[in-house]
Amino acid sequence: MALQNWFGRGWLAFAFATIYIISQATIASTLHSANASHLLFAFQFTYDAASFRELLASISAVQQAGLQAHFTYDHIHPIWYGGLIVTLMAWLLKKNGLTGRWNLLIVFGVIPSLMDVIENSIHEPLLFETAIPSDPTVTVAAICATIKWSMALGYLLMAIALGVRAAIQAKNEKTS
């Protein structure tokens, strides 16, 4: 319950959501201006070094510069969406009266951000070509990206379900 009390505040979730949206839009704009949006996902889901090297060799200098530039914002971005996941989940759990083991969803909400930090720490030197892609590093980065995106989708779906559930409960309380 302490986690819900500390983090489960609607205004805090709203603040993180606002910062996250601004940060996401900045990253998207940076990548889009270099025609590199699709490449970010291609690199994130490349599991072997040979394919990574082949993809890197196929992109233009402008696209590579855009991918490199996105790290300026992407280094802090995990704080914004991690904070959003934690605060929104805590607030929705509190609104739904779910305690106990449900609080693990709050704790596990930091995992996507941690995976992003690991993924970025591997991909950044590869995209700046200060490191040579190897199968273990490229595979670890891809696994981290897969975990990050899978969990982010899971948390989004959970937030929708908990939000709908809380709205239905609130409506039922008004009518009874």
C-alpha cells in the first residue's frame, strides 16, 4: 500500500505523461527529419551482428546522423516513461482497490526503462561506429528491446483495462 500512497497520485501520472509525450514527440521528430524512424525499430529488432552490419552499411549519412542525434533525448526518455508506468499503475491500482501482490506491477514497471538503458548503452556505440557489432551484444540489445516493447504494450493494455474498470465502478457507485 505504501507504493500506492507514494506514487499513486493522478497529478503525478499526468505530469509524467505530459513530459513523456513531449519527449516522445521530440525523438520522433528527430528521427522523422532524417527519414530514420523505421530504422530505429529495424536496429532494435536485429538479433545478429551480420544483419546489423548490413543494415548499418545500407543507411545514408543523414539517417545515421538522425539515429545518433536521437540519443540526446533518448538518454533521459526512460525516466519519463518509466515514471509514467509506475505512477499510472499505482494510481489505477489505488482507484481499483487492488493491493497486495498487485503492487508488484508498480515495482516491475521500471523494467522497460532498465531494458532501454541497456539497449541504448549497446546500440549507441554501434551506431556511432565506435564499437564493432558482435553477436552477443547485438542479441542482448535486441532481447532488451523486445522485453521493453512487450512490457510497454502489456502495461498499456493493463492501464486501459484498469481505467475502464475504475470508470465502471465509479458509475455503479453513483447509480446505487
